[in-house]
Amino acid sequence: MLIDRATIGGTLVTGGYVRSITNEPIPSPSDPGLTLNQVIDAAAHLHIPIVNKTGHTFDEAISDLKARRSIILCGLYSYFGTYSAQPSFTGPHAIMVNNLNGSGADGLVYDPLANAERWIPLTILRQFSEELYGHPHQIIYATCRAVPFIDSNTSPT
């Protein structure tokens, strides 16, 4: 998802393709997800820079979103509560947060476990992310370059 966003749709890849160019082309049955570093390495293989910002704060991640840089955010899925697309899963998980809403209170989340994107309050995303790293206020996330948001309701002049 972040590869698509970073290239403004210029590079469309499937999760299966991204996995195929990692050092784990066949998922482990006990841990089927990719690590953040595996995703970053796969993007680099495609010449798409993604910056690992692990150890930075949630507030820094919000600053990246305000600067139009979408993020991959890692956290514990148990904190999603009613926003969970798979309530039986409560372990480590990664999502993409595309942007903030107009009030800056919610993030537009693309969750690989969900059928569609949805707005999730930043309070939930903060809990989700801050509980995983094991150090107060530090999180695991990565970001892409700043890209413009194009309003599909606006016609060119």
C-alpha cells in the first residue's frame, strides 16, 4: 500500500509480489506477516525509498502525516477494539495510515485484514503503536516521501 502511495499509483504491486522479492518468499505458518525491514528492503528493490523511523515518537509520526507523508505503523492489534477487522487476532500488526482528516483527530487507515479503508481515531492509533515497542512513547514506523493529495471532486482549471 505504501509503495502505491509513494509513487502516486505509478507502481502497483500485490502483497504476494512484495513477499516474493523479500528474503521470506513463503510465509511462515507461525508468523505469516513481513517485518518492517523486509517491506523497506522490498521497496528499495523497486527503487522506492521508505525511511525506517523506529524509535521516534507518535507525535513525530503525526508530523509526517501532516507533511503529506503516509506511514506504515506497527502496533498491537488488541488495541483496535471495535475497529478490529479480525477480533480473534490480538498480536503485532502493521497498517498504513494515509492521511489525517480535516480536524486532525482521525487517520485514514488501510489495514491488510480489513475489506476497506476506514477512519480511526488517533487515540486508538497511539495506544496501538506505543504498546508494541516496549519503551515509553517510542514507536515502530516508516514513512515515504511527501506526495500531494488530489481532490477527486476538483476539476482542473
